[in-house]
Amino acid sequence: MPRPVSGVDYFRGAFAAIFIICASTTIAVYPLLLGSEDTFVNAMTYDPKIRLFVGFPDKKIHFKVIEQYHGRIRDKRTLTWSVINRMVDDMFTADYGDLGRKKVKFFGNDGVCLFKYFVKEDD
């Protein structure tokens, strides 16, 4: 026979609902934060007049171009998107104007495959 609902049951239900809402909000907002850029940004796209970077160049392509321009880079693992963006900005003068750079985020060019984002090569 079911017992009557008490104040503790209401508290548990409210706590569970708040927990689920907070967890969902965190999961939805985290990829948008600048600090998570290295995990969730797949590539960059540039203005078509910048022919050095055609299509959707990822970190590997950026690394090759930057290495040709700046010389040998010791540790490519330290190249975050913010460092890459700074180095690319240094490659172009103000004569080029805006590079028209846009991020290709999360599902931008890889379909729906979460496995790629959470499993690293050394796992």
C-alpha cells in the first residue's frame, strides 16, 4: 500500500529536477566557452581571398603552414587555437584587412561522432 507523500519526498524530487537541469545546462554551455576551444573546434575557415588556407584547415594543416613560415617548432602539442590564431595574424599585414576567420565547431565537418572528441590517440 503506498504511503502518503512527505516533505522529504518533495525535497528529493526538487533536488533531482534541479540537478538534472544544472547538468543539462553545463553540458550545453561548456562547448561554447573559450577555454574548451581546443576540444570542440575542428577547423577554421577563412575569407576566400586568403589562398594560403583553403577549405576547412585543421590544426595539422595550420601547423604545416606555420612551420614553413616561422621555421621549426619544437612541440606541436602546445599549439592551441589561440596560439595558432596569433601566429596566423602575425603572418599577414594590415594590407590584407580582416582574414574572415570563422570557427568550424563540434559538428561542423564531422557528422555526429562524439567518439572523436572524447577519445585521444594515446588512450
